[in-house]
Amino acid sequence: MTEENIFHDRIYRGLTVYFARIMPTQNIYEVKDLYVRTVAEDYFVATDKKDKHAFLFMYKDIEKDNNIFYDRKDAVKKVKEAEKNRKEISEEIYYEEY
């Protein structure tokens, strides 16, 4: 049995999961409350409870990124750690003068 099948057995329709959405280049650090709406052999689709945005997750990517959690506290902990260790991004835009 592969790791993908083990994870696949733990995801089912109607389950609430928490997505640690970390995008350092965009300065986005947030936790999304998602409910699983579709489960397939190699992926599942979860929808945000607030804005109804759908997220497609491949099982192999979840194992690699480790950004889906069953407990909200774990997701918040990961986001806060990433936000604490972020690099400062300059908002200035440099233009060349001709």
C-alpha cells in the first residue's frame, strides 16, 4: 500500500480540513477552513466555507508540502512560523529612465 492510498482513506466527502495558505512572494499567510466536496483516486476538491472558492489538491503534493491539517491549531502554528521567518519584500517598483 502506498502513502497516497493511506492519505486517500482519511479524506472523505463532508470532512472539514484546514489549509495553511502560505505565499511569501505575495505576502499571504492565512488559514482557510475548507470542506471536502469531491474525492477521487488521486485528488480531492475542497471548498472554502466563507467565499466558496474551490481548491484542488493532489495527494502527492499534500505529502510533499504538508499544508493540509485536520486540526486548526496545527495550521495556525505553521502559518505563524512561516510569517515569523518571512523575508521582507520591498513594495517599491524601480523604473529605468530614458
